[in-house]
Amino acid sequence: MPNPLISVAPGVFIDPIIRREIAPGEQYVLLDYAGLKSLGLTPSQEKMILRLDYAGLIKTHKITPRRRLLSISSWQQHLDAVDRDPDFWDRPENKRRWRLACLSI
């Protein structure tokens, strides 16, 4: 039976049902407690979002030194990509991008 969770980053899985509960019509979500929760993430996983951004897999926008907005369309595209490709994180180019992001943040 296939895993019902989606691997958004190496070792980080979210429920695909939760990812669909983001407010429809919204373009961005503030990466605060409520925003992360709406993505199915915990506040401790904010660094993962920054790494995905640095790796070029999603887009965030810095609005203050400690506040960022996440582009929902880039998040959805990333989730769709990892959902369609079970080997996404095993591909050498994705491994390299992730490792560089981990070293940078």
C-alpha cells in the first residue's frame, strides 16, 4: 500500500489532505504559527521552508527581518512535483540542491 503522506523535504512528511485546506484564492501565507499550521507544518519546520526556498524549490518573500511570506502557488507546485515523483529526493540534482541549502541555512 502506498504511503498516504507526501515527502516535502528529506525526512519530512505531511498529510495531503491538510495541504488542501489552505485558504482558496490566497496567493501567500505568512510563515507564522497559524500559517505553518495551515500548511500542515509545525513552527519548528520553518527552517525547512527556508531551505526549500534557498534550494530554489519554492518561493518566499522577506517582508521584515523575521517575517516571510510563502508563495502558495510555488508550494503547491513543489508538493505536486514530489507527489508525482516518488524518487524526487533520490535524484542527484535534488540531493545536491538540498545539501547546499542545509549548509547555507
